[in-house]
Amino acid sequence: MAYKCDKCGKNFKTEKEAEAHEKKCNVVLTKPHYQKDWLVVLLLCIFLGVLGVHRFYVGKIGTGILYFFTFGFFGIGVLIDFITILTNSFTNKRGDFIIRD
Ligand SMILES: [Zn+2]
């Protein structure tokens, strides 16, 4: 998980470093992506999605609890999440996309 500069390919761990570098390369660095979590989130969604476990995992506790008591929002929520994860559009609580490597 790091900010990456598309221009020079450098990685930055903190938001501060990223901001300082934006001026240097004259680019806007994208939000951090959590590539290594993608498969974990996908598997949690498939096997434990009706209990909202994949949502707990990414920090979305509120909807996780909702899923837990409604069997994945009556299965519809889990199905939508499954598609969202597959298309690299699923986000964690901070809004960072969880994308495939
Ligand atoms: Zn750069």
C-alpha cells in the first residue's frame, strides 16, 4: 500500500511524502491501493459474505453488522459486492480501492 508516481515510478509511504513529490513531478498521485487484500476480500465475500465478514475485514463495520443480521442483505448485497470486488471497484472504509495485482 503506497502512493505511486506514474511519471517516475517512485513509491511513497506517507501522504506527506506524496504531496511533496506531486509538486516535483507536477502530477496528482492516486490514493493508496491495497492489492494484496484483493483475494482475501474476494474469498471472504464468497464463503462468509452472508455474515458480512468481508465488510468487517475492510473496516465497514456498520454495513457488516447489517449483512450479519440480514444474510448479506438478503443475498443481494453479497452478489453486488462480489461483482464490485471482481471489477476492482470495492473500497475499504477510507475509500481506497481494493484492486487485483
Ligand atoms: Zn515522480
